[in-house]
Amino acid sequence: MLVRTFRLTDKFSNAFLRLLIWMGGALAMQVYQVRLALVNSVESLAFTLTQALRAGQIVYASNEERRRAIMARRTAEAALRPVIREDPLKTQNRALSMFTVVLLVSLLMLVLWFTGSAQSNNGPSRIAGVLPPLATKAAPTAFPTIIPTSTPIPDPLRAGGSIVYALRDRGHDNLWALGIGQSAPIRLTSTPTDDRDPVWSPDGTKVAFASHRDGNWELYVLDVGTGDTSRLTYDLGYEGAPTWSPDGKFIAYEAYEENNLDIYITAADGSMDPKRLTSNPAPDFSPAWSPDGRRIAYVSLRDGNPDIYIISLDRPVEAEAIRFTRTPDINEESPAWSPDGQTMAYSARVNGLDLVYVKPVSQPGADPIVVGQGRQPAWSPNGASLVFAVDNGPTTTFVGGQVGNYGVSALAISLGARANHPSWSNAVLPASLIQSGGVSAAPAPPLYKENVGFEQAAPPHNKVAVLNGMAAPNLYLNDKVDDSFMALRQAVVKAVNQDFLGNIQDAFWGMERLPEPGQPRQSWHYAGRAFSLDRNLVFGNPPPIEVVREDVGVNTFWRLYIRVPEDLQGGQLGEPLKALPWDFESRTSGDPQAFEQGGRPKQSVPAGYYVDFTQIAEDYGWFRVPSERTWRSNFPGILYWEYDKRDGLSWNEAMLQLYTQEQINAFLAGPTQVPTPLAPPSDTPGPPRTATPIPPDTR
């Protein structure tokens, strides 16, 4: 093989040299011919000029005689020019070389073609120790390569400063601060009750917040450098959501007085009595003071749903307040002024998503611009970006969004619990606070501990525990979740001052029980990990509970509020509602629209104090469930009364704690109940309801 390769290479080299020699000779011949033509032209021209310059210039009688004279002259010159003839042997060698080159090129092409065919048809070479060459191709790209721009996109967190926020952990909120660029947040408060709604003072040295530490909701001011806390309000009613004036001398806030939630203003040092700014019968809340100091934005339900309004302090007339948003189907909240006062940021839930918007203050009718997905926005000190909360189940992440660049964000901090109300200041945290590590807090004990100890009885009763002290008999839960339920029951007693969970309607279901009409068999009641409240509690005047609809993604959830007993409606427990509850009775009121939509929001927000049961249940690991897709027509599919504790298990995994897989499969193959269609609406009103009527769909 090597010899053949050497011979082929030698012949190819000789042929290549011969080709170069022939091309050189041809080129020399062409140069000689060009030179000869130039010489003839010059000599002819010189001869013509010489003849013309002679005295007595010859004049030809005609053109024909002139042409004959030129031809005679050229013939004489050719006779005198030597003739150069090429050697015939050189001509033969040149032809032979050309033939050899053509033959070698053809042979080489044939060898390459046969070699390629053999590789493609017969696979890789089998010669020992020789690896055939691999034909590689560039991987196809789904998207073209994006060439970066010369100007880098700014980091939303480049403004620096520090962020303060409220973090809910083990059943209550406390205040924390995070310096931009620091690796870990610093605790600012540590109380066994709630501290929330923090906001930086204009100079970044103090934080105003709301707290329940003295028995009811009041306003406080924390000096971040010294850690000293002073109480600002001393009313029995609810106060919350403070906001500073630009000069730091005043604070606006929301307060519940005379069964009405309104906006008030007081001195930051407590030297003046609070002044009422709004008085509409509908709730007014969540104030935000403008940078020019002459306007306050707030949220109001006066037109039937939460919208943002702006009132002037130069002429504080509610009738002249500007309605900044006008969206009947969207609930806006959390207004925030940009540092220059030209733009308003706020959040709203649209099609089940929490979105952050910005809009020019001078153009209330303009379309808002989406900054990102989240809630409760806070501006950076330079006004170029925002930070807002993004929820993922029971946890929250603060994300910085670039205004004008949707999707351009930088992670601020990812938290292991639910966080609220961020506030951003350009001041850095005091060195003394950083060095101390913040307020020290003793490790809080867990809210509950699950004790598992049933193993004597036959399955499944060896894995379920009886709920002692309950009003209904024979109530059981899975032994892995019963202790958290009893701890939740005691927490609700403390929050509402009544044994609300002592009257639950359902808990563990045996396999002999059919599921609710229209519901699948994968109910968590069968796994002993669900309980249901009395669904009749939404009826009454006033009803013991109020239920607010919340669309999250494609699902419909319900937030449940327990009404504080009438003898404790002075502000010691709970807080006022800020949303319109759902009116389930309207399903059978004769209103076609309410009939189609499964009800409608109530006409007004009920007066009084309520406790957020859904929030307390989440603290103990019990979560609300989404309604079935048929909830508008099938009352049992609403499920506002059901709470589950799944602990990350699938339904089948939870069932395996009580049953075998064969028993589960046989159960899933059983019959189900068919829901009864809801009767069409009637033009005549129905009979008056009692205090605890039977639900409309089951009468």
C-alpha cells in the first residue's frame, strides 16, 4: 500500500512539473508573439511617418494603389525576418504530458469515488489499529444566535440601598431588612405577635409599621440604628399600612372607625391628633404619599371593585379625587409613586395572574405597561426599577424588574416563607446593626408535632385517630395529621375566642361512602387527610363566615374569614375586610347572570372584624382546595369548606398509608353519584331563609 502510494505520488509530481514547464513555454511564446506584434506596429508607424516627411511626398492615385504598396512593404520585411520553428520532439512531449496529467487526475477521482462508496456501503474500515475518519456536522439550532448589543442591560438592583419587608414564619409576621449586595437578611423585630406593613422613612433611618403587640392593631416607628420602638397611635380600632410624607413629618395610614375603613393623617412624632382624609362608606385603604407632598393615592371600593384614586391635599374633596384606574373586572392594589412623581406602579390580578404595572400619573386613561409577574411593587431609589413579591405556594421570592424591559429581572432574595410589603430605601443599613447580626431571637418551637402511635386495631383503623371533644361523633383523621389539626383548632380558638373547628362536618370517609355528586373518587377524605366545615355557615344575617373568591391560574379558590363574636367587635381580634365576599344566595335569586356564574359578589363589604382562617390553616399545613370545574352549576363542587394536608404526597401514596393497592384499585372502579342539575332561575323570589338554611342545591 505504501509503495503504491509512493509511486502514485511520484507520477503525479512528475506530471505536475511537466504541466508547469508546458505552461511556462506557452506563456513565453505568447509573450514573444505580443512583442513581435508591437515591433511590427512601431516599424510600420515609423515608416509611414518617414515617407510623409520626405519632400515631394508620394501621393497615390487611389486607395487601391496605397494598399498594394503596404502589402509589398510587409512582404519585403517578412523575407528579411528570421523564421523560428519549434522542435517536433518538444511538441510530442508536451502532448504526452497533457495526456498523462488528464489520465492521473481521472485515476485519482476514480480512487476517491470508489473509496467513498466502499465506506458508505460496507461500514467502517476493519484494518486493525486504523480508525476511519468521522464525518461530523454542526448541530442544527432551533433559534438564531443573538448578537449582543453594545450597550449592556442595566441590573435592576444596581441602585443599591436596602429593602425592608415582613416575613411570616411559624404563625406570625416579623420585620426583616436586606442590604443590596449582602448575603443574608437581618431580623429587625422578634415578637410573638404580628409586625407587618413596614415602610422606610425618607432619610432611611426609621421604619414605620403596624403591630398587634399591645392587643390590637396600632402604628409604631422603629429607629433602625438604635433599635428603639415608639408607639404612634393609641386607638382601640384597627390601624395599618403607614406611608411617610416626603419631609418625614407626617404619616398617612388606614384606620377603621365607626364601621368604616378610611385614610387618616397624623404627625410622625405623635404631636397632633389624626385627621380624617376620606369618609366614603366603601373601604378606602393602602395609601401612598406622592414625592411632591401634595397628593395621596389609595385604593377604594366605592365603585364596586378595587380601583386606585388620587386625592389632592390642596383641595381634599373626595368628589374631586381622580380615578386613576377604571377596570370593573380587575382588582388593582398597592399603588406606589416613582421617586420623580411622574409614574405610578401597582399590582392587579388578571386572569388568575398577579401582574405589576406602571402608568404615567398625568394620563389616567393610558394603557398600563406590564413590568413583570408579582404583587406589591416598591420603587428603587433612582426610579429605574422595581422590586416586587412573587409567590410560589407558601413561599415568596422578591424580584427586581427593569421598567420598560419586560422579563429583564434580577433575583433579590428567595425566602422560605410568605413575605409581604417590601419597601426600598437608598440608605445602607447601619454598621452596628450589621455587626450585631440583627435582633436576636430564641429558636421558636414548631407549631405542632405529629405523634404516630396506633398499631393495634385492624386496618385501616390502626392508622386513623379519633378527634376527641368534637361536636359530631365518629370523627377521625389519619394518625399522621391529627395532631396538626388539633393544634390548628387551638390556634383558631385563640384568634377568634371560640371553638370554631369544634363543629366540623366531615373528616375521614370509609370506602363504603360514595363521593359527593359530580366529584371524582380521589377525595382526600378517603385518605383521612381532609376535613370539611359546615357549608351552611355562609348563610345568615350576618353569616358566621364570609368567603372571598380568588382566581389563581386556571383554578378558583376561596379565602374564608371567620366573623369575630359580637362582644369582641372593638378591635381586639381580627381586622376589617378589604374585599367583597361572594354571594351564594344569589344563585337562586332569579338573576340570570348570577345563575350562570354560580353567584356574584355582594353589593357591599360587611362591617365588622374578621379573622383570616385560610391564613391560619396554612400556618399549620392545611390548605384550601380548588373548586371543581362544574362549581357554577353543582353546589357540592364549590368546596370552599374543604381543607387538606397532603405533605407532598400523591393521592395514591396517601391512600397506601391506610390500604393495599388492590383495595385502592377496587375502590376506584366503583360507582359515583351523578349531580342533580341546578333549577333554572325564577322571576319570583323564594321563601325567606332561616339563620342556618339548607344550601340551595340540596333543598
